[in-house]
Amino acid sequence: MRGYFGIGVESISKEQNVGTIARSAHAFGASFFFTIAPFVDIEAMRVSDTSGAFDHLPYYQYENTAKLDLPMECQLVGIELTDEAIDLPSFRHPLRAAYVLGPEMGHLSEEIQNKCDHIIKIPMKFCVNVGVAAAITMYDRQISLGKFAERPVKPGGPLIETRAQKKSDTLRRKIRSKKQI
């Protein structure tokens, strides 16, 4: 995948959600993970992170939004269900990005929203679990920046020819070429 990204949460209170997001971040190839003013026990987060993400992914904990320190030219992208937010399927992900989600049963603070370069939303009827929202966002980033083949017009996956099909096509071309001469 091109570029890099990190993902984090603000004022989160459930260790299991933090562990789930860290595990997903590790699986999707995040470069770092962060929390802002968390209300969680860092060691308890490891229980729901069975991939060992905290051993393989830099983890940054910030006391408050003012202390959030991102790499130069890294754009902060808030994930929040608001009317003004950009729908995720219409959003072009920055090459260098840090995504931030709000707490369970709450919203991103006004302070962090003002700091965001972009605010996006997952178009749906109501909010989903913060860990699910994080995974959907990282999956969308991977699909849009991961250099995957275009989706086929018909249902199903991309056509993959077998060796026998390739050999058969080559043989047919040779026969046709001889007849045309």
C-alpha cells in the first residue's frame, strides 16, 4: 500500500475496543496507534489483542488533544457521524494520514474536530461499534490505495486463466495464423 497511516481514539473507556482497534490496525498495516486522554488500563488492552499489535506497532498515548504530535505533512482525519462529514465512499484518503475516532457512547470533541484536516463518516442509519468503524475505514483505505485490480463487471472475482487455458489460446492463435497465410 502506498503512503502510511496511523489510527487512534479519543477518550475511549473500554479496553476491549482499544485492543480490537490495535489488532485491526496491525492487520491492515498501520504504522502507529495512538490514544488521546484514554480512560483505560493499557495492560488490560492486551487481553483482546491476540495478534500482539502492541509488540509490533508503535503506541503513543497523549494526555490531551493539545499534546497530539503527528509527523510532518500527516493529515488528521476525524471519523464522526455528522451531517457535514464527507461520506467515506466519496473520500480520497491522504497518502500520509492519522485517523481518529471518538469514544463509545460519545463524539469526537470539538477541540479535536477543529484540529482535523478532514472529517468523514460511514454512511449508515446509526453508529456502529468504534472498533467496527475503525476496521471499515482501514479496509476502505486499503481498497482505494492498495493497488488492487478493478472490480469485474459481472459478479465474481477477477478472471484468472489456468495454464491449460493459456496454452489452448496460444495453440488456437498459431493454427489461425497458419490458415490465414
